[in-house]
Amino acid sequence: MVGQVPAAGFKDLDISLIEQLQQTEEGKLRRFFLRRLRNREDAADATQETFLRLLTASPKEDLRNPHAYLFQVARSVAHGITARLIRDSALFVEEMGQAQVADEAPSPERVVAARQQLGLLIETISALPPKCRVVFVLSRLEGLSNGELAEKLGISRNMVEKHIIRALMACRQARLAALPPAGGNAYD
């Protein structure tokens, strides 16, 4: 009788019946909790809580279907955990609302550093050969594709790609040259 447990009364609800329920139903019970709680650890805890409740159950009437009773207890456990999670998340949101939120504006030092980097990139792009500069600006600022650039400028796609690579390499070298020496701080 795989998956089925013989009928028993509460007075007969002993450790051997609970062990048998655990052997035959634990996987189903875990999946039941996983669908409801969406967390493996919570599902494992809820499974253990369900079997613990079965062990400590006080018999009041005959138990005709131990499988149904197991899942009735499981629904109760799931409801309790869900209610606790909702209560906890509400407290967390409330605490977050009262907490000081970090200012999202960049610091003055960061603004200065960004302006310096932008100035450096403008100088670097301005120093590119005219055709290379035009291709790079149209590609990056206007958003034209390599094919559109080739057609518009009357050059091959391959040449467009070479101009873009040259411009990107020049910008990269300029940024690397502007970095502080290893171990140094940009604001020292």
C-alpha cells in the first residue's frame, strides 16, 4: 500500500504511524509547503513543524484518514507561517519608512570627478582625426548603426568599425592615464 496509511484512531496515533506518514508523505508535504511559501528553508521548517504537531496532538476523536489529517495540520502550519511572514514584512516596511534614506545625489567630490572625466573625454574626442571623430560622434551620440554610417559617409563598414575602435581605444587610454597611481586615492 504505497502512499497510503492504514486508518487509525487518535488513541492509536503513535510514533510508528507518524513515522509511516513521514516515510510516505514527507516529499508531498515539502512540495505542498514549497508551492505556498516559495522558500526551501521555510518549506523544510514547516514540514518539521507539521510532524512535531502530530507528535504532540492530543486525541479527541477517532482519526479515520491520517493522510487528510496530516494535510489539515499542514494547512494550519502554512497559514501560521504566512501570517507571520506578512506581519514581519509589514514591520520591516514600517521601519524602513521611518529610517533615514540615504541621499541619492552624488557627493560634491564625485560631481567634480565626473566633470573632469567628461572634460578629458571631450578633449580626447576633439583630438581625433576628423573622419574618425565624425564616425564616433554619429555612432555614439546620434545612435547610427555601422551600416547607416557607411552609407551616409560613403565609406566601407569595415572602415566605420576601424574608426570606432580607434576612438574607443583613445578614450580608454585617456581614462587610464587619468587614474591615480596604484594605491593612491583620486581625492588625495
